[in-house]
Amino acid sequence: MDDLTWLRMAALAAEKAQPEKTFENPRVGAVIVKNGQAIAIGWHEYFGGAHAEINAYRQLKRAEDAMGATLYVTLEPCAVHGKVGSCAEAMSHWGLARVVIGDLDPNQSTHGFGVQKLRSAGMLVDVIHTTDSQRLNPAFYQFHTHRMPYVQLKLAQSHNGMVTAAPGVQSKITDAVADRDVHLQRAAASAILIGSETWLIDQPRLNVRGITLTHQQPLRVVIDRRGRLQNHPSLRSSNWLVYTENEVFAQTDNVVLMADGLTGVMADLGQRGIKSVMVEGGPTLMQSFLDLHLWHECLIYTSDTPLTGGVAGLTHTQSPDNLQRVGNTLRKQYFNQEVAPCLLASHKPLVK
């Protein structure tokens, strides 16, 4: 088997990682090969936990089995001490003969440094520049390449395309199975964003429920251009952030004066280290993101049941890239190819 085949095995291992568990960390897989045989396989399992290389090493029957072996990994080993120690530094003590890397880390704090550290330790290092890591981690690459968050739009609507039975009224559309899918999506996001109209009607909690998290809850963000939420003190907590064009309201804690519209909001969130944003507002806010091409992925949950009258949802101009039955809904998934052509491939399973 050649290098590309072993790297594909590492990518298949990375695909086992669940985005709601790895959170803002990339999904990475590693394979240790010796005498033409894979002797250990590992992947990054959860945010704050051991990285793929470490998990693969821990699968060895004996530590000395790594002597003279080749380690294949989908993404450059980290060279800095973060939530865990430096993988490149740990690997320098294993006696590996060679390391083959699928792609360099787009994070400038470690880009190229892992390779340098490994080579300094006497290992032969090859970077193949495959696309598997980008496909598995579109949000990670988006943020570290552009310093702007990955934007995922989400909307639930009835069979006849309505989001509510009447203006200003909350209507339950999705069942428990579809709701759980939404919470899995939320668990992978750095922030959840809505508009003031959605907050006034639903007053949603915008948190992850029914799923055990090993990381923090997403930041909750509200777009309130006119300042209609000034008299709602529940938004003053540390895990809420409100963007407004109302200069008086902007003097309040956790409230930011908007500049350059939604594009400016995304830029500011990027500066705050927010890597991905799940937009769960109403159709008007969603359409604004679509019109600005300020989105990467869109999920529309269409239920089996119609609503009489009410407020119309979205009619997407492009055909869905993926269709999946989720509970009482048909989930349509769209990718913005004009923003990132690699996104369509990013959510398709790797072929074994």
C-alpha cells in the first residue's frame, strides 16, 4: 500500500470523530504502520481530549513497537501546548522513522512548526497536501484561513413552506427526533444567532439540550438593529451578545454597536474567536444572509404537516446537495459553492 492509501485510512479514522464532540477542534485521524502493516489507529475523539496521534500511540501493544515505524496523520501535528501537550514534541520521543502528513495546519500558531519540530528530532517528514482534512473540517479551515466564522443557516418550515401559523405566533413544526438533530448541529457551533423578532416571539434558550457536552455552550447572539430588546435584562448575562444600531442601547453591557451590517457582525465575531455560527432566525434574517452570500451551509427542515396561512419560509434558488429523512421532516442541505467550492465534498462520506 502506498502513502495515499494509508492517508485515506487515516481519513476514514478521522471521519469517526463526531463534530458535536470535537467542537472547535479539527477531526483528525492517524495510523501507525510498520513492515507494511497498520499496527495502531487513532482519532481525536472529543474537545480537550488527546489528539489522534496520541490515541494511535496508546493503541500499540508495546511502546517500543513505534521504533522505526511510519505515522500517517491527516493534519500536521500541533507544535504548541494548548489544552493538551504538543503532539510533535511527544512524537519526537517515540523512535518513529517517518511521518507522512495529509495537510499543513491552517492555524498560523502551528503552521509548519510541527513539521520543523519533527525534522529537528531526526524524522523524515513528507507533506502530501491531500484534501481530506479540508473536507472533514470546513469550519476549521474557514476560520483559520479568513478569520471569519463558518456560517450555517437553519430553518424549520411546514410542508407548504410556512414557518408559523400566524405572524407573531410560535408554531411547533419539528418532532423530538428532528429536534435532537438540531441540538447536535448546535453542539458543533461556537455561536447561535437569531434576530430580535425571533427572540420576542419565542424567547428561545439557544442552548444545547439532551446531549452531554465536554465543551462550553455556544455563545448566544441576537441582531437587534432598532434596540427593541433594551428592557429585557435576561440578555445581559455573560453568554449573550447583542448587536444593535441603537447608540443608546449599545452603551449597555454585552451590547455592541453594529458597523457594516451583517458582514461587520461576522467580522467582529471572528475577532472574538468565534469559529462557526449557526443562524436560527426567521426567514427575513435568513434571506439577508443569502443575499449577501454570507453563508456556507444551509439546512432546511421541511415537516410532513402543512400550516394554514401564516408566514412563508425560504425558497432556495439552488437544488439541495443532500436530502435526509430526520424525524417528521425532510432535511435539505445546501452548500454555497460560490463562497467555497470544496464544501459540497466536505459533507460527503469518504469512500473506503
